[in-house]
Amino acid sequence: MILLLLLLVVPIAASAAKYMLGDRSVAWHSADRSSAGLLPPAAAHPGPLVRVFAARTVSWRGIFAVHSWIVVKPAGATRYTRYDYTAWGDPIRVNGFAADGRWFGDVPQVIAAADGEQAAVMIPKIEAAIKSYKLNAYGDYRAWPGPNSNTFVAAALAAVPELRTTLPPTAIGKDYPWDGGWIGWTPSGTGIRATLGGYLGLTLGWIEGVELNLFGAVLGLDLRRPAIKLPGLGRIGLSPI
């Protein structure tokens, strides 16, 4: 129990220290939301493309969590389409921000990527999952334990298990049962996830690894691409892609 407590508290304390020392502590209204240069100009990339991004969320909440979103571009399209799920306005926002934009000052990380024919097959599935997402009404959004931006992205990823990815442990809300089921397949389709409304949960999967969710704080191990997963700090080890 002492070890478990340390594994929960120490990483969050370290993340809080980074925040207090100036990391991500800019005011939200003046924070940079411009392109981070992670995508080429859409017109210069004629082929289809899928990207999943995540960046630390606004203000002190970034100590604990990231915000994630999906970007798609069909073949021949001259612009990217970005999908977010937010707490203001209609939850599902389309092109509300630059496709690879900084999230209120924080440079996003690429969580998953697909191009060419693989992306072409995925895009209709992702768009269909977004269109049929049921938690799409004003007021449905809840930062904790969900449904939030990470719940939305996890639901979309479940439609394309061939992308073979998982959201980072700091994606609080990814374990919220968007489909109403407390036990089911992981979004990658390579394992099983059990969750009690997103508050408590256990995930076992080849892509997801082993994850224990305690009130949104995730501890875990990735055996496929060796890494440890810690609350606040996120993934430490090999890149997931």
C-alpha cells in the first residue's frame, strides 16, 4: 500500500513542481495556439492522412491531464479536418483550432499516425464513429471522470483498431465507458478493459499494456514497447509509435 501510494503521489508532485517552476503556467487567454509545425501544408501532401495528437491541458489541470484530438485528410483534400471535444459550446468542434496547433501554449505530441492506403481506409470509419457519438449534446462534457476530449478520442480509436495505438496514461477520461458497457474490448481490440464509470478500472491488452486506473490516476506497464506509465508524468520509456 505504501508503494502504491508513492507511485501515485510522487509523479503527480513532480508534475506539479514542473508547473510551479513555469512549465505550462501561462494565462489561458494569452497562450499560443498557433501551428507547432508538425504537419506539412495540406496542399503539399496530396495523400490521405490520419493523426492523433495530445497536449497538456489548460492551466493547473495540465499537472494531471492531456487534451487529445484527431486530424484527418482524405486524398486530394486541400485542408486538414480537426475534431475536438470541448467543455464550451457544442462539445464536438470541427476545425476550431489549427490542426497541429499548440494547446494553450503546450506543443502537442503525435500519439498515432497513418498515411496512404491505410489512412484512406480509416478515415470513413473515424468520421462515422464521430457522427454516431452519442455524448454530443451541450452539457454532456465532464472534465472528470468523463466524458471529455479523451473519452471522445478513445471512442473514435475503437472504430479503427488497425491503427494499433492507445492514449497516454495522462489522458484522463479515456477509460470512461462511452458505450455504456463496464466490461469490453480495449479500443485497440487486443485486450479487455473493465471500468467502474471511469473512476476505477483495469486494462489488459497487447497495445495498451497493463493499466490500473484509480480515480483517473493511471499506473501501468507497456511490455510491447517497454515503458512505465505514471500519473502526472505520463509514459517513460520507448515511444508508443
